[in-house]
Amino acid sequence: MPAKGKTQRNVGLARALSKLGYCSRSRAEELVRSGRVRINSIVRTNVEAPVHIGKDRLEVDGERILENQKIYLMLNKPRGVVTTASDERGRETIYDYFDKELEWVAPVGRLDKASEGLLLVTNDSEWGAQIAAPDSRIAKTYHVQIAAKLIDTELHKLETGITVADGDFLQVSSAKMLRHGERNCWVEITLEEGRNRHIRRMFEGLGIEVRRLIRVAIGDLQLGDLAKGAARKLDAADRLLLFKKTKPAS
């Protein structure tokens, strides 16, 4: 229910279905355009048709859609698993690690196939968008194993930034050595705003191979000892940890 004193505003039909936790925004658009969605018993095919949530009656294939209970999970994503709901190449997806009875949920941001570690999953699309938005500046921490022993000047380059092969200028918030051997080391990298394959592209720019990349924290929410492939629910205290390292935009 809307908070006391606040008026629930109209939202577009596809967004309303997503906001209610029924399905993803893209799936909602497909349902609307195919004529399977009704507002107050009238079929609407315009994805932006206005809906007053809590007042208007929404139906998909004749079934009334009510707001689902909000679901907030963290998953320790294994390496080699993709974050899509289905994969045309038959690869294992994150949904193979959830109970088949779980209602629709979506990942918050992504970890590429070769990366592993902490991945947030929810049916609260607005919360997910808030976490993923670049201007939220929520720190994400990674432990990265590389096939080299970094020197201080290379760590400094990661923080001051480098121009990578495609011309993008990339930098990290912090980079520090965790441990090292003769030919490899583990580095802790923190990003507040990450682009596609951000860390991998930076190391490629330095001519260094990334062997493993594990996200170990988002804000102050730690992956901890959660087993690989396991998921657990986030309570209110967990969700607050996500914002503890948030910094205002300059």
C-alpha cells in the first residue's frame, strides 16, 4: 500500500506489471503487444497505457494480477553460469540454482559468464534499478587473480585510469595487493561505477591475463561463506548494508 499522505501516481502498463513483481519489463511489453493484458476488463496493446496501481484491475490471460510479496536474494554465482533466464546455446543459467516454485525474479546488474560471486536477485524492479543506477555510486568489491605479480606503479595506473583498446578511459576506485606468488597474485578492486567487462578490459590494457574474478561485496553486504551456487534471503538489515558505502555524486 502507498505510504500515508502519498498519492500513487499512474504508470505505464508494462512498467506496472513489472512493478507488481509479475514479470520483467521486456516480458510485460511482449504480453501487452500480443493482446493478453486487460485494464479494467478492456484489452490494451499500448505498453504505455496509464495504470493506477491499487485502483485499476489488471489481468493477464484472464487472471487478475495482484502485487507479489517482495523477494530479495543473494546468490553466489558459479563461474561458467550465465545470468539470462534462458540461453539459446543451452548453457547453465542462474535460474538452475533456484527453486522451480520461486516467483519471477531478475538479476540486479550482471556478472559475465566467466565471473563469479555475489549477485543480487529480486522481483522489486524499482529497488533493483536503484542499486544498479550509476548515480547510486554503490561500491562493488572484487577479488581478482591475475597471471602476473603487480608492482606499485601498475596498481597506481588502475586507480588513475588507462585508455583501453576501444578508446574508453577506465579507472577503479581502489586497487590493492592481497597476496602474491612468483607468477601470479590476488588483487582487491573496488568500483563505484562499472562498465561492461570493466576490470577485464583494464587488465587486458596492461597486457595481463585475468584468471579468476570474484565479486565479494556490494556496499557493505559481504558474500562471506555462502557456498558456491547457494542463495539466501536478504532481510532489512542486509539491504541497508548495500547503501553504507554510497557516496553522493560530485
